[in-house]
Amino acid sequence: MRVEIKNVGSISNFDVDISGLTVVSGENDSGKTALSKVIYSLGQSSSFYKFKRKVLVRNRVKNIYDKMFMILNKYIHAEFPGEKEEDLNGAVTALMSFLYTARRMTSSDDLEFDPIYVVENAEHILNYFYIEDEEVKKELSHMVFILKRIAMDKVRFADHFLSSLKEEFSSDLVKKNSVSEFSEIAITVNDKRSYVKFDNKRIIETDGDFDIPFIDSTFVDGPAVFLLEKVLGRTDYVMRSKVRSSLPHHVIDLCSKIDGTRNTLSSMSESDDSCWNMNDFYDGTISFEPEKEDFHLQKDGYFFSGNNVSSGVKALSIMDILNRGGYLNKESLIILDEPETNLHPKWQKKYAEAIVKLSQRGIRILVNTHSPYMLESLKAYSGFFKIPAKFYFSHKIGDDVNLIDTYGDISIIIDALSGPLRDLMLEMQGDPDDF
């Protein structure tokens, strides 16, 4: 899948291939994280935001049914105070029964209900039943009109995509100091191109089917997620809502995936065909202790609290948990933002090998790295295992951030990563009086 990005976040113009293993290296503030957020949003638009949209539609329809039911119930008893319900007009009974059934539909976990069907039935029964009160009739007719609009509202993929981008970039979607007031993202899959042009608030133009080849994405950017997961799990609803509203969606998503897996960790065992094996790094396993509401490391017959586990082990444990939760698969995309953080070069090399082996199993992976150890290891292992890999160099020229396809020659990246060390050596060789 080819992705073209223009004027998004800090990105001026990126053109990147996201298919198997994609590696992006460059200095800070050179667009790597912005690229990751765009790619992550594509995956979320195929999964979470479609689900979120269904929930919103269901809740809106349920609220309207509730109002219609209350209005009719009040009207019936006001118009026919001495009558029993079974003696009322058949249409009234039918309408009340229908609204009750419709509300139960929208209260269930089934999000596949057809709002068009219930709108047509509500409209038919309301037209059949004569309501003398003009205000009641007007209010009910307006509600049916709203139901129609909801039922006929066809949400495009681009709408989900923009919602996801907004949660990642907040109000800074369009690149500042850009000559254009708009951003544009295009994807090409099997020679079919789709694109969306937008500003910080709305879609300007879109075309294409956006046939994304993966249905979920996970953005992993450090072991701090364990602390956030604990905070979100132990605070009350109001505080959780405040914390969630202040965090990018990819952080909440990772917390949710870890939280959803934690109570089954102890019952899971590493299978022979596992995508990830922690024993490649150390002899131990991560599990969750419900009584203490904490992750712990089991090693050499001892249990160590998550608070006493190194940041490096925690970083590796995230991948272990995702694997055992079923999130590492061919239908998902994994984004690793600076996976070398907190890791000794020895483990960076092993982590790179594990990443390449995941790619070998057909899992799409995007890696952002500053580390020459990680970069060289990814290059070496992808060659050794004959895994197609793309290596990009992100760099700044003035206010512009661009991406260079190295076509497998990472020397330009290594040269840039070694620059600070060369500068230091030159400083040390200067006149001592300069210091």
C-alpha cells in the first residue's frame, strides 16, 4: 500500500510504501511520529471508528424512541384517562408495542439493526393513527424526520479517517507555515487510488473506496502505557473521562488492548507457532495478578511486581501481551515508535531479529528508530531471512520535512546518525582555550 501525505502535522511531502516491513530513521521532529499517526489512523478507520459510528447511531435512535414512547404514553392517558390499554385504538397499541420493541433492539449489543426498517414502520403507524393534538403530531413528525436523516446518512471511510486524525493531531492537522490551507492524504492499493483533502475541521474533497489491506492498527510507543493502564483502571468514571480526553487515541487503544488481555494472561501459554517468544530475551513470563491489580514477572520461580521490573523488560512485555491477546496477525498493522528506547544494544539486536521474524509471518510493521544498532540489525536480518523491507530517511530542510527512499542503501542514514559523534570528536580536537 502506497501512502502519499502532504501538509499534515510536521510533514511537507511524504511518499511511503506500507506493505511488509517499513523502517523510517531520522532526527527528532522530522515527521516520523506524524507519519505513524497517519498510518495508525488508517487502520483505526477500518475498525474502531466504524464501530464507534454504529454505537453513536444506535444511541441517537434509542433516545428518539424513548422520547416518542414517553410522549405517546402521556398523550394516550391524557386523551383516554378512563380506558384500558386493550380497549384503545389498535393503531395506538401497535405503535406503542413497536416502539417498545425498537427500543429493545437499540439497547442490545447487536449493532446490525436496520434503522431504515424501524423508521418506515414508525412513519406508517403514525400516519395511520389520528392524533388531534397538533403540537404532539408536530413533535412526533419531527422525530420521524430525524430518524429518516439518521437512517439515510451514509458515512464515508473518509469521515472515519478524519475523526481518527483529529484525535491524534488535535487542531494541528494542517502543517503550520504551509503555503496551502489544506492537507491531502492518498493511498494506492492494487493500482486503485483513493484520496481525501481536508483542513483542520472538515473534508474538502474525497474520492475512491479506500480499500485498506488491514483491519486494525496498534501504536506502541513505550512502557509508560503500564502506568497509564493502571491509572485508567483504578480511577473513577469522571477522572477516566478527563484522562482519556487529554490523550491521543493510540494511547487509549493500547491501554484497552492490554487491559482486555490481562485477565487471561495466566491461562495462556506460548505455543510452538507463537509469533513472539520472550525466552529469546530472558527466561521468564509476564502475567497479571488480579488481587494486586498489577502485572508481574515470573522468573526462576519468583514473582516480581511490575514496579520492580526494568523499563526494557516492560517494553518487550508489551509485544508479548499483544501477541498472546491475538493482536499480532496478518490483518493488523503494528507501529513501533523508537523500540530501542530503554534497551541495551544487545537486546536491540535481538528485538530487531524478532521484528523481522514477525514480518516473515506476514505481519505488517512500521518501525521508527534513531538507533544505528537497531537500524543495522533490521537491515542485516531482513537480508538474512530474505524479507522485503523498505528503509526511509526522514530529514528537515528549513521548515520542510521530507522522506527519502534509500532503496536499501542505509549509508545515508548511518552517516546522519553518526554526525553528532563526529562533531563531538572535532570539538575535542579544538583549542583547549575554547572550552
